[in-house]
Amino acid sequence: MNSSASPLIPVTLLTGFLGSGKTTMLNHLVRQPELADALVIINEFGEMPLDHMLVAHSTENLIMEMSSGCLCCTIRGDLVRTLRDVAWRFSRNGQRQFRRVLIETTGLADPAPIVHTLMTHPQVANRYRLDGIVVTLDLATGNATLDRHPEAIRQAAIADCLLLTKADVADTGTRDALMRRLDAINPAAPRREVLHGEISASKVLDLGLFSIEGKAPDVQRWLREEAYTDDAHGHDHAHARHHGNEDGHDHDDLDAHHHHGHHHDVNRHDDHIRAFCFAVDEPIPEEILAAWLDVLLGFLGADILRVKGILNIEGSDKPMVIHGVQHIFHPPAMLPAWPSEDRRSRLVFITRDVSRAAIEETFRAFRNVLPQAREAAA
């Protein structure tokens, strides 16, 4: 999304509730070559600190520690200053010494403020881009955590990748119940099983649409609209279906071999989460899109946890992609070409207490009313 000579620095956000295994996993991750030149920003909380010596050694001392408490509470201060200053603090002969950033947050943190900072803060957004949100969830206690802590549901809902830990101590019934629940909270995020903190770094990096330099955007992998719908066109159903190994995920991707039926309630009343995709056949006038999103986010922004979309804009032969977390949207970007013959606009929503019908009805209202108002004013 950055056209300047200096590419934006990818940032991976690693979060997950207390006790879900983030620290152990991070110790394994930073030993791997893909993260040898990564800057790791940690936020310590509680009595289980990261092994500093190991991380510092594995990342060539490229480490910053947030020492002022909860990361989300100090987001406008510490993190902005850290991201602003690390480029020169960790440089040699005028060259930055890290290619990517990994931020580990406290398990109590809602990730949204960090995402907002990356997308919008003037001292951050012009240097960094969000590559992906990676969330750890304990297979044995994950359901109880989701029951008791709304923050954990929000973390799971906006994840780009879900890492399911402690499989060796989870019984089949507990595991299957959590899988069904995640079908409703976040049907599209790949789920990867992690034993004793061991996960390949390649599974948690380059998750974004514009993630790999020199490669065309992989819209299908990024949007995964098929995960939200039972039919090929996305018009009728809002519940999730997991397909086979169609998107290239290998054996540790639980989606590849864990198929679920639809006898369960995909929208559990206690989670209040809705995940759905809807399509628009006709090109959308840009002014209608802008007005609709402004009103939608103004009234419902806090409850629209995540939006992704590829849009056919009236008068343009190239598709637009949009990406938002709660009331903040990344600046829209135009792709060089459509990824397939399908020219419909497709929007994926994950919401809290906002129905698919409400989203679609507001769009139809704007599509019908704005042209009439424009004609009346002419």
C-alpha cells in the first residue's frame, strides 16, 4: 500500500489471554532465521517474564521492553515513541538493522488500540504497516476464558491467525466445543495447533494482503469469503463452513482436516458475535460507499470488530480493497487488477450485536436515497 521507495515495515501483533502460552511460543519463534533480524517489543505483565537473555541473544539485542504497564493503556505514548525511535536507535552506518517488528501484548489488552495506532498515527502509519494479528488460545481452558472475559472474544474475533495451545492436555469434547465456537467468532482465520510452544515462524508472518514484496496481492487468501458462506455466491447464508486443503495450508492447519457440521448455534448468545459476507452485484458509486461507511462507523463503529472487502467502484476498472478494525479504516488501496473474473463487491464483517440484515439494509438505503437526493439538488 506504500508506493514510496522505502517499503513500510511489517508489524506482527501477538496477543492472547493470560496463560495461553505466548511467552513460551515467542521464545521458540525468535530462535528461527525468519525473526533473526526482527525487533521484538514486549510488554511484561504478571510473574512470568520473557526470557530476556534468550530473546536478546536471538535477535541481536534488537529488543525494547514496555515497562509502564498495560500496552493498550499507554498506546499514545510509549508505543508511538518506541516505534518512532527504534529506527535510529537500532541502526548502523545510517541503515536500519531490523526488517520487521513483533509486538507481544499483555493478555489483558484489547488489540484494537494498537491496530488503530499502526493505521492512523502520523508518526507511525507512514513507516509501519500491520502484517497480521496472531492470537493464542488455550485448547483446554479456552471456552472458560471466552465465557469470562469479553477481551478474549474480541482478540479471537479480529485474529488473522489463531494458535491453539496445550493440545496435549485438552480432551476431545473440550476441543470440539471450542472449535464450534470459533466457527462463529472467526470462521476464516487459520487455526494452527501448537505443542510446547513450537510453531514455524512462516505460519505467523506475511499474513497481510500486501505482505510479500514483489508478489501480487493474494486476495483469496486474505479475504477467505468462502469461510463465511454456504453457497458459492455469498448471498444467502451467514454461517461458517470449513473447506479442505484448498488454500494451501498444510497439516498443522486445523481447518484442513477439522470439518464441522451445522447442527450447533453458530451465533452463541453469550458471544454476541456475527461473522458474515455479503456481495453487491452492481458497481458502487464512490460517494455512496463513503457516505455509508461514515454513517455505519459513526453509529456502530465500536461493534464492527473487523471489515475486509474488495469493491467494484463505479467508473474504475481496478478493484478497491478496504480494511478496518472497529471505527478505524486503513486508507483504501487500488489493486493493479481483479484477481479473477468475479467482479462483484464482497465485504466480510465480524460484528458484535450487529446483524447482517442491519448492515445490508443500511447499504440499500444509501444506494436508493443518495441518487434521489442528488437528482433533487440538480
